[in-house]
Amino acid sequence: MPTGSGVSCACWATPGLGKTFAVHHTAHTRFPQAHVPLRLGARPGPADLRAHLHHALGIHGTALAEPAAADALIRRALGAAPRIVVVDEADRMPEPCFEYLRFLHDDLPDGLCAVLIAGQRGEEALRAQQMLLTRTTTWLTLQPLDRGQVPRAAAVLHPLWQTVAPDQLRSLDGHFAHGSLRRWALLTHHVQRALTATGAACPDPGLLRRVVARIDTSRRP
């Protein structure tokens, strides 16, 4: 993940692939002091963006209503130490919010390091923002996990998968998860419930088959 100046990265993927988890987990684990997570909700305005930045940056007190005073505090906090501002569902932001990010980028001595996350349909919305075209160093499309990545990813997702053989994990992905982190999270939840109900210490192949059979696999995320 980039930590240099500039609006550093825009990334998107189809729902359920774990783009939000991957970005926030990477930022939080590798750069915990720099990670500034923002989840703005639907159709935010610059005032909402200011308020979220105020709280995410740990600025004391209530967010100020006067834009110039609020901006002074935000710029000071952003300039005091390296920051990675991660904006989830960035494609929902209207143009004034992108303009506010441009203002912060151009006003700060070292620019603004930000990661903008969007759904697959949000790629067009992000690329339509002219301010991003000259300030973004990386454009990423996240792909589903391929079968070879599944054993390692599942073991990181939850300790219960560390007891399951790699071939079994790949089989579960092929029959149920299809490379989607959201499907793996759903499967993990149901397997945990089954372990609690049966008193088993770890999932065996029979338990896993029964759990998968109970979950509707006809719809994918």
C-alpha cells in the first residue's frame, strides 16, 4: 500500500470479494498510526467529509461548523504525521467532496495520500473525476481468490481453517465460496455454529459437507 504523497490509489471489485477488508486490514496492520478510515454513507457533502475527518484524525472536541476553522484543524492533523486516508464507497461522493480532497491534496506540503474504494460499477464514476486523473498513482481492480490462494487466505481469515487440509479448503471454495471473502465469512459463521452445537473441537469433512448442504448456494454475492 502506498504511503507517499498524492491521491495514491483507487480500487474496485465486484461485491463480496473483500476489497474493503483487504484495504483496511493492510493499512491497519502495516501502518496503524497512519490509517485514517472513512465510511461516509450515501451522498455525503463536504461538511460530512470534514466531520468524518475531524473524528477519524482524533482531533479533540466537536467538529467545527465553520469551514475555514475546521479545515485549519484538519490540515494541521494531516500534516503532523504520515496519513493514509481510506474512503470506502468513494463512488457515492458527489463532485464537491472530490473537490475538497483536491483542495487538501494541493494545500498540504506533501499532498494527500488516500485510497478510494468503490464497487465495480463505481470505476466509471471515479475515472470521470478529472482531479483524480492527474493525482492517482495506481488504479486497481481486485479479482476473486484463485484456488491456489485459498488455503493461506482461509487460515488468515479464521483459526478454525488452520485445522482443515488444503485440498479440503480448495474443494470448499469450488463448491461454495468461489473466491469470495464474503462467502468464506458466511461459511465460517455457520461452521462455528455447527461446532458449538456438536461440541466438536474442529471441523471434519462430514461436518463441512453438512454445513454447505444447509446453505443456499444458488445465489452468489
